[in-house]
Amino acid sequence: MFSIKRFLLLVLLSSSLLLIGSVRSEIVDETPDYEDYQLDALFSSNRYTQPETDAVVSNNPLVKLDGYSVVAENEKLRLYVKLDDLSIRVEDIRSGYVWGSSFDTTDQRLNKTWRARVNSAVWITYYRKTAVREEVIEESITTSGLSTLDTTLTQNGFTSDIVFGESNIRLTLSVELTADGLKVDIPFASITETETNRLGTVRVFPFLGAVLAKENVDVPGYTLLPDGVGALMRFQPQGVYQHLIYSKPIYNRDYGLYNYELSENLIEEPGISVPLYGIVHGSSQHAFYAWMTEGDTSARIISYPAGRTTDFYWTFFETVYRIQYEQPTSRNMGSVVTTQAEMNGVDTRIIYTFLDGNEANYVGMANDYHDKLIEKHNLASNSNTGDIPVRLEFLMRERKPGLLFDSYVNVTKTEDVISIVDSLKTLGVEEQTIVLRGWSNRGYTGSSPDYQPFESSSGKSGYAELFEHLNQLEYEYYLNADYTKGYFGAGGYNVMTDLARKITGSAYTGAKMDYSYYWLHPQATANIFEKDLSFYKDNDVNGLALESIGKDLFSSHGRETFQRNQSVDKYLETLNAFSGSIALYQPNEYAVVASDLYFDVPFYSSLQAKFTDTVPFIPLAFRGLVEMYSTPVNFFNSMPTDILRMIDFGIYPSYILTQSSSSLLMDTPSEYISSSQYDVWEEIIIAQYTYINEILKTSAGSMLESREVCMPGVIKNTYANDVIHYINYTADPVRIGSLTIAALDIEVIQP
Amino acid sequence: MMKKIILVFMLLTIASTFSISSLTVAADEMSGGVPYKTYTMGVNRRLVETDTAYVPVGILNQNYLLNAPRDIHYQNDYVFVANTGGKNVVVFTTRGEYVKTIGAGILNEPMGIYVTDEMDIYVADKGLKQLLVFDFDGNHMNTFYKPTEPLFGEDSPYTPEKVVVDSGGNVYITGEGSVNGIIQMNRNGVFRGYFGVNQTRFDWRMRFSDWFLAITDELAKNLPPAPTNLAISDKGLVYTITSNIDDGIKKFNMMSVVIMTAGYTPEDLLVDIDIDGYENIFVLDDQGQIHQYDQYGRLLFRFGGLDTGNQLLGLFSQPTGITVDELGNLYVVDKGYSNVQIFYPTAFVSQINEGNDYYFQGKLEVSKVIWEQLHKQNSNFSIANSALGDIYMKSGDYDLALEHYELAKDRNGYSESFWEIRNLWLQNNAGTILVVIISLIGLNIVLALTGLKRKLAHSLEIPVKTLTSAHFYAPVKVLGRMIKNPADAIYRIKRENAVSTRSATFLYFLLFFLVILSYAITSFLFSHVEVANVNLIMELVKVVGVLILWGVANYLISTLSEGEGWFKDIYRGTIYALAPIIFGIIPLAILSNVLSYNEAFLYSFTRFIIYAWSGILIFITVKEIHNYSFLETIKNIVLTIFTMIIIALLMFIIYLLFNQLMEFLFSLVKEVVIRVQH
């Protein structure tokens, strides 16, 4: 057994200098520290993962096999179908557990419309053109009794050409049993509309895995939603709260299609960065997760809590082919409601994977998804052991608004970076990842997309010297840049041809403090980036830390429509054009697989009231695929628990540093950086790095096998190399068997 | 030709409006589990973003259903909720455990709650129109009915909504329509008078409409606004909040005298107020914003917000009450979501509280250590910088004080430390200064005695002459003459054509340039212009536009009233009349850099002289150019100003009409395009 109290002491003593405020405890001992008065409410809130119950789920009470016939079978699974409505049953042969896309609706509080929705395999909405406007109408296979199904059985499943009775919209659904699940397809090419009826959305098997919850919950378990870092929505009895529907677009809002304005007092909530959801019936007993591999760029995840219109928890993907939007006809209020003219040309493909036993939980889903990603994209999983790296993001130059001309604030020079890197190395921080932001002549904000040349205070030679030094130390270094925005006043892009346009025809803008920018067309991004490649090559730049390109995904609708899936392809092409290493800030799935480093991993979900837990789904899924770094510790607001969370989630630390005082950044767009001076941070970095490294290096290179909540606020992480981390978030020492875990500390058990 | 130009112009305008972009995309995303931004009071009453002060950590009534609760109060480790819809009071521990229900079957519409140190529970029931007292076991102990004293007034409403109780057992009640102020009763229910009455507002708009619209009731309706809620500190001082008035957050002494007014009142409806042990003031508004003030009423933090439909932890639907416990945790009750959310302060808040506390106690050394730490953690927090400035000031570290005051943009502090530094500098350099002055005088005498001075002047004579006779120098001469002998200068402008229109135009732009330059030079003590926010176009309109408008209006009026001057005379004369400003504005700006607020009068007096002088010169210019008598000139100037206003109004109306036209064309084109497309 390996104790790390010594490091805790070191951490508490030095980091308290700045962050915990031990100054106060030195002066008045009787005043409790922040961490002393954490209540139980905190650990039972959705900021933390909740303990599991040990209830056994032996069968799925909603689902019966009567009326279903087997169409395919393998060692693990058996697929049944009912040819009337194409509803399916999947029997897990290992446990005998049966999953169903529908259920017997006779005893339920459901009207005719709802019964049709539950029973049908596919449920669409469409826009019907009338003289005055277009109505939104929904239809499922059994809505009218007029639908025709032309079903053929295939080797591993079935294919059915569906003609919806009322709308006459046609599409082809095919379901195939795979080794560990299902593959469900609706090819875009198979969709046919009519003159008056145009397809809006498609939902496939929306009630697969539905759970009934009234005063009691039928089946204990949860829905996994990859919201932010990952959230669970546990099945709860109806009662205390009326929860709202969860509905979020995958990969955030498409700025090209949707208008949205957030109050200036609020912060944008984290979105969905992986196209996936999971349903667990009995933790570590029965589960499946659905992964959308086609159509994800124009789909959303919708999840209904029980009590919201029905008594069921149910979750599904909705592929959006057309939207209705308000086309402004005047600059103030006037607008007409219009339906999107061109369809979003995407296939729908959902891969369902059924998990059993120890794998049937969010950790198992993350690990399985991890393996499938490796397989799909032919990735190499990194199993480095040893010291963990720390990301040091240096701010070099920032812009400051002036009366006639903007001025520049130089807060760090290349020689400062050299001395900081060296001194941290001598002080024991051996592994460093260096990121430089604001290296361009126009400073950090407002450069995009025009980055050349290097800023003048250090100059080209200064940067060359720095890179040479870092190469000698074998530290990777990354230049921060953003090629998706065209700042007003920055060169390098053409306002007439290079802007992305909304469906309403206007360009779209954003602003950072006083500086406004346009979003650039993905094609323009690619072109501009390509022009800079030789600059990077000539200057020995082997790493780029790109903002926004992996995260913000939008369509453009000028003369030609450029849809989100095309944007993805264009962005991937852009990233692949660079031969060096790529770091991305909060990237989406498609970009993660094209990158090497993942910056600013979220620590929480959006904490909607319907969520019951925060779980580290994203860090687990991408573990080993990319190096994952936290948001800069400078911005942490819950110390020291955020440090514990970093270790719990297996994420590496990050810091924003400057040589000069951050007070120089006042009145600049970086004024939110309120503390970054290296002199202030040196001791803290060393203490925190030492603490985190000592723990994380014991599990480096191993996957997490299980994550168990011993009691609210106490986590037990078991890794594949049999190392166990006990994490105590609470302010009291905790005893587990013979083991005592100090308050706000971690115990590492090595085999 | 003209038509073509108009058409092209219109097309251009339409094209530009089409491409105007509308969407602003929020750049930052919530990654720390906090859905709102936190602001603090920055420079020029601008709220600036700062580190997170409070983190939402969960819901107090996880396992207990409340029904439209309206008020909340913390006392001795218990949280009491006025569960209005449920007609009772619910007690929780601070850990979120349900303890008990009080007043079920008795209460009707409990709107307000207060609990004393002795755990007597006072409930203001709007439905019953009573104030009821319970003990902690739930026994109904006492009831305060409507006072019967004549002083209270038979017609005065008594609908208790919010209540506090002082250590002597006196109760303070607010309620619907309690315009007379807070009802104060002693422990026996004897009415003792109204407390904390707001001032009746003098409203120009109302007075105006009273004069013109002859609606006589209006003025009578101008009653003082009623306080919406109140709180009492550990020291027994009562605080009130009132919406929609400038001094909405006030602290009273026992005699109902205002002893402190918060420096910033939120614009939204104020909902609840509570005071913590440090005498920090917490105010909640109906937009879900929580404001924390220190005991001097300075805004420390503002955070929170309304939920947009996803029910995010930390946001509200209809927040109705706030309370703070001994550890500084906040509990906010929400009528819309029927829940109580808990917020923990970050270490940042705790440090500020302690820093302030030691500072107010006069323990400067301890306080200094805390503020210095805080400054490291957040170099831009202006209250810390201000406090450090004060501390350094007291310990005589004037340079450091100046630095921190400047960071805090604390003008008074800056001025004081600047005075000290300048004083020291003068003391240290008095000898040198004296020597320099004496030697200059000596040099002058020596030069004069030896005749060198004459020789020097002689040798410069030719270059000076060449310079002064140069073409471009003529306007300079006239400017100089304007100072010495205005009538003569105007004579030259008018009769001798001594200056060209071109030179006048140059001077207009020079003036504009000098004004902008003066913004940049003027010491921040005397400048209230934020350089970064200056809009050059606006400044140009303000300086040159107004002057030209003046010229045009004056010309129009004077042609009607037998003025002699042509437009070009007025155009030229006006700018030359501003010679004092042209000559003086930059030296004045430079002067501001060596002055502190102690000598502020020097600055303002000089400025007054410069502007008044220019005013007089303008007057003389008008008089001379048009050859008016004194009275005629006054009449002309008054009419000119009136005309300027009329022209401005006309231009505004034309602008509006033009906008309407553009709007119409825009809609037309756009709609046609859409109809064609679909």
C-alpha cells in the first residue's frame, strides 16, 4: 500500500497559499475552511455520481415475445420481429433478458396516437403544404392502417420498404443482427417525398429500452446521456419534481440553421460531443447503447423522463431532414415561416450494442465504444506509463482597444518561456506540453485567420530559439490558432466569398469583448489553413492547438448549401493536411479521432435537474486515444475537489501562464484571466503536479475496469492493472474496511 | 442622372442590410458546473466579469415536495420555508433533511417568515391578515392583529407579507399597499409607528403632465413607493428594499434614519434581502440575480439568472426568497420550481469577507496579508486594489498605493497618493528647482547686460520675419489677434478676407483633432472619458457637426434679421472665435497631469475661463459680422439656438422616415425573393 499523505500535506500547504486561503486559517483557527462545511446535499446532487442499488432485474416486465418470430440469431443475441409494425425484440441469450422496441399498451395510460407511436418501428414528422402555410404532421407505421410494408428477410435480419399511409412518404428500413448488437439503417437514397408532403424528422425504435415509472420504478437503472462530460438520468418514481424533456442537438446547435441568443448573464451549457446514448436495466446486469454513425451531424438526442406526457422513460435519436424557420422579411419584426428547401442529405445509421453483466453500465459502454472507435478509425491506443504531462499554455501578446489604434500588451516573451520551462523542469515537472497563444503579431484576440508573422516583441528569432530549446528537451509545443473565424479588421479572408451564411441569407457573427468576427465557410477555413502550412513548416512548428474547428459545427447556405456533414469532411481534410500533431479544444467525436490532444475536458454535465449523476463518460471513452487535459486550473472554482475530480476522471492538469502580472490584461479581451503570473503560480504548479502525478502515474496506460461509489462523495476506481484509487471528496476521513481515507484525499492501493 | 444615383444608393443600402449579420454566438462554455457569470462593480459603474463567487451545489428539499414557497429563513442550523401553497411552514436541516411541518391547519397563505434566536417562529399570513407566532414545537403562541390605535388609521391596510423581529421583541411588518412604511409593533402588539418611510419622489414627467394635461389626480397619486421586503442584522439594524427607486437598498438606525444606501440598485424588481454575520447584504431580484454588497453598500458580486427551460442547477424560475447561514451558504427559494437551491461560497468570497472584516476593525497588517493574497489570486478585483491602496497609503508606501489605486481606477485614492508623491518630489527637489529658476533669471540678466540678448534677437529677426510673412502663417496671426483684439480680427476676416475658407476648414479639423488628443492626454483624475469607448464619428459630429449646424442656423436667422454677414463669414468667424479653446485645450490637458483633486479648482477654473472666453468671442463675432446692436445680438443667438434645435428635430424625423422607406423596400424585396424561391 502506498500512502500519499506527504503529498497531500505539500499540496495543502502550498496551494492553500493561493487557492484555499490558509492565510485565514493561520489567523483565525476557529473559522472552518470552505471544505469543512460541505453538506450531504452536495454529494447527493447531480454534480457527483450516486451509489448503485443492488436490486436484481431478472426480466423486462414490459416486453413479451408473443407474436414475434425469430429472424436472426448468433451466440449472443436473437432478433425477433413482428411484421405488422416492424417492432422488434432482442433477446440476450447470455442472460435471457429481452429488449423490445414496443410493449403491450393495453394497461397503460396511452391514447390511440401514443399506442401507434409505441408500436411502430419508425415514426416521422412531415410538413404538409396547404394554401396558407405548412402544417407539421406526424405519422407512424400504424397511425392510419393504410401504410404498406414490403419486408424481405435477409441473412441477418430484414429490410422493409415502408410507404406511410397518410403522407405517402417512402423510406427503407433495414435491421441487421451483428456480433454484439444491431445495425439499423435508413439510407437517404431510399427516402421519397410527395409534392405536398415533405419529410421533417425520422425516429427509429424510440421506445427501445423504455421503462415504466409511476409511484414505483419497474426496473431500476438509468439513461446515459453524453451531455458535457456525461450525465445519468436514473429512473425515479414520479412525484417530487415535474421534469422537462431532454432534447439537444448532437454537436451543439447549427448556427447556420438556428437563431439563438443567450442572456449575457449566463454561460452556454455544455453540449453533446459524441452521438450516443445508453440505457441500463439494473446496473451491471443488462444494458445497451446506441451509437449513431451516420446522420449524427443532423440529429438530436431526445429523452423523456417519466411523468412528462407518459409514464415512461424513453430515449431516441431524431434525424432532422428539414426544419421550419422564420425568414425575416424586415429588419425589425417581420418574418414568414418557411420550410427548409433542401433536405439535409444524410443517411441514418444506428449501431446498437448490447452489454451484459459487469459491462452493463456506463463504464462498460465507454470501454466498448472506445474499442469500436479504434476499430472503425483504425486508431492506435496509447498505453504510455510513467510521469504524466502538464499543459502550460502561455499567453504571449494580447490586443487592447485604443482611441485611434489598438495597442498590444506583451505579457510573456519567448525567453521567459524558456526560463519557466527550465525552472519547472529542475523543480521536478519533467513532462511538459507547451502551448503558445497570442504568438501572432496581432495578438491573441483578433488575429484569426491571419496569423503571420510572429509577434515582434520576441520576433522570429526568439521563437526559433524557443523551439530549438524545446526540441532539445523533447517537449512538444503547440501554437494556438483558430481558422474558423474572420475578425473584423483582420486580413486573410474575403468578405464576399469566404463567409458562412445562415439559411436566412445573412452572415453570422460573434464577438469577444469589443472585437467582432464572422464565422468562415469551412471551405475558406481549409484554403486559408493550407496557405499557412508552409509557414509552419519553415518555422519548425510541429504542433497546432486549434480552437473551435473541432467543436463548432455549422452549415452554410449561401448560393450553394454546405451541410454539416460536408463541414465535417472539410474540417477533417483540413486537419489531415497538417503533418504534425494536433490539439483541439473540446472536440466532437469526428474531430477527436483526427487529433492527438484533447484540451479543456469538461468536468460537469449541464446539470439539468432531470439528471441525477455526473459521470466521466467522455474521459473514459477517449482514454488512451488522445491525451486529455483539464481546463486551466486558474479557472477552477471548487478547490481542492476539482483537483480530486481531475484524478478521478484521469485528466492531466493545465495552467495558463504569463510572465507579467495579469493586471496588464485588464480592459483586454483576456481580462477574464485574473491570475496567471508565473511567480504566483510556480509553487502551486509544483505541488499540484507532484500530487496528481504520483497518483495518476500508477494507473497510466490502463483502462478503467470499474467505477464504484462507496458512499456519496467516495469513489473507488479499479484499473486494468489492478491498481485501485479511493477518492474521498468529503471533508471527513472515511473508513472502508481497514482502510482510512483522509478527508479530501486519495488512497492508492497497488497490487 | 440624379435618379440613377438614387437608385444605386438604394440598392447599396438594401444590399448592405441583407448582409448585416444578426447572430451573436456565445464564445465561452460552462465547464466548471456553474451556469451563470459573476460580475463585480468595475470602473465607471460598469459591471465587469470576475471569478466565480458562489457555486450551486444542490437542492435542499431533494426528498420533500414543496408547493409554491414564498419565503425562507435560516436560524440555528435550521432552514424554515414559508410553504405558501401548502399552507404551512416546513423545517429542514441545512443538510437537507426534512424535520417537521408547522402551522398546518392554522395558516392560510404564509408569505413571510422570521425566526428569532429563541426559535420563536413569526409567520406573516396574507390570507388571514395576521402575524402568527409559533414555538419550535409547533404550538401557536400568539397572534398580532391589525392595530387598533387611531394613529395607525382605520383605512390603512394590514396584510402582513414579510416580517422581522428585533431582540426586544418589536416586530416590523411590510405588506401589500403599506405605503406609510413598515408597521412597527411592540411585543404586545401595540402599534409604535411607521418605520423606514420612503421619500415621495419629485417626478418631472408627472409635474409636466400635470401642467399640460390638467390631470389633477396625478400628483395626488404620487405616493412614496412601498418597501417590498426587509431584513434585520445581528446588531438589530433594519434594512429595506424598494423596487424602482434609485436608493432601493437602505439601512436604518433604530430611529428610522437612513444610515447607509447601497451604491448600486438593480433595475429589476427586488424580491428579498438578508444580512450575514459580516454584515454583507444579499439582495435577490425577480430576474434571479443575487447581489452581494459589503457593509458599506459596495457591490461585491452579482450572479445568477433565470432558467431558459432546461432546469439547470443554479438557475431559477420564480425566485422568491434568500437566506444566508453562518457559514456563508446561500439558500434561495423558488416559487416556480418549488424548491430551495443551495450555493456555497468559493474561497474567493471567504477571503474578501475576512479582508474586509479586518480592515473595518482597523487590523490593517492582517488585512493587508489577506488582500495581497487575494490580489495574487485575482489581480483585477477593484475592491482589493482599493483596500490595498488605502493600506499602503496609511503605511506611507505612496508609490504602491498609487499603483493599486490606478488598477482599481479609484480616483480619490489616486489623487491623494499622487498629492503625497508630488509633495515628496517637490520637497526633495526644491533646491534643484530653486537653483534652476535662479540661474535662468541670472542668465537673462547676464545676457541683457552683455548685449548678447539684443544680438540674439537681431540674428533671429530675419527667420522670424520670413516665417510670419509666410502664406500659411496668416491664419495663425488672425488667431493671435482674436485673443488680443477680437473686433479687429473680425474686421480682418470680414472686410479684408484675411483668412481663407480652406484655413477655416483646416482649423475645424484641427479643433477636432485637439479635442481627441486632449482625451488621450488628460490625467485620468480629470477625464471621465473611457478612451477605448470613444467613437470617432460621434466625436466628429459633436465637435464639427454642431459648429456647422450653428453656422447654418445663424446664417438663416441673420438673413431674416438684417444681418450683414455671409455664410462664409460666419463659417470662418466661428472657428476663429474658438481661438482660446484651440490654444488652451492641450495645455489644460497637460496641466491636469500635475494636479491632484486638492487643486481641482485650478483645472476647472482654467477650463471655465477658456470656454467662457470663447463664448464671449462668439458673441462678439456674431455682433461684428452682422453689425448688430447688443440686444439684436442676443436675440439673434437665442433664435439661432432655437433654429438649431428645430433643424436637429427635422433631421431626426427625416431619418426616421427614410428608415421606414428602407424598411419597406427591404421587406418588399426580401419577400419577393422568398416567394420566388419557394
